[in-house]
Amino acid sequence: MPRIALYPGSFDPVTNGHLDVVKHAVVLCDRLIVAVGVNSSKKPLFSTDERLAMVRTVFAPVAAKAGCAFECTTYDNLTVAAAQKHGATIMVRGLRDGTDLDFEMQIAGMNETMAPDVHTVFVPASPTVRPITATLVRQIASMGGDVSAFVPKVVAASLKTKFTG
């Protein structure tokens, strides 16, 4: 039976932290599904299609190199329901610090109650990417700062275009 993992997030934008999680996740599963959350009450910087394109461009080569099947999709319901819909038995979540752990443990507990067949796997962030958040990346980029140390090159270019026209 193939090990199918779902890695959910907003990916607005894709960061080196997300990339770090994917590099760890592709060795834990046979198929990785990156699920871009779509929440109508939020106004993301990048459209859903732009975020899917970033996810494909950045993560697909990492999965291919590891011999892991890869796909990306969107979801607009419970994350655990998206995992079940795609046959995932592993939910991958990245952890930067203790605050992330406390929050993610609560979610994992609720998800386990709703879907006992979906197991959350926590991936600790590598030290170099721990401080990176998509929110901080957007703020730095919006003020004309250099985000090239925090995001893949293609994402840095997309951010520059987004903020300078």
C-alpha cells in the first residue's frame, strides 16, 4: 500500500521553510500531495493559480529527485477532509518553534478524533529556515526589501513583480 502524504498550507508565497518541509516529506512517503488552502474570508497576495504554479515549479523537482510522486491541488474545507479525499494517511506539518508545536498539537488531536486513519507527522524546521514566515516575507517584499535569502529565486522574482509592477 503506497504511503500518501498531504502537506497543506496557504503557500502565499512559497518560502524556503516550505521547501525544507518538502525535502523532508518526500523521503517519508511514496506520493506527496501539496494542498493549497483557499479561504474566501482571506485576501491572499497571490491568486490560487499563482500559488499552484509556485508549488509545482518549486516542489515538483524535489519530489522527482527523491523518486516520490507529486501532485498539487486546492481545498476549501477541513484539511483532514482533504486528506481523506485524496487517500492520504499522513498529514505533514512543519514546526519552527514551541508556539507552532502547541498550536499544531491541538489541531492534530482534533484531526485524529475526526479521522483516526490520518496521522500527523511533524517535521522540525532546519535551523536556517526557522525564522521564516510567509507573513514576514510579504512584509519585507512590500517595503522593497530583499527576500532572496528567504524564498526560492522564482518566488523572489514573482514578489518583485507583484510589488513593483
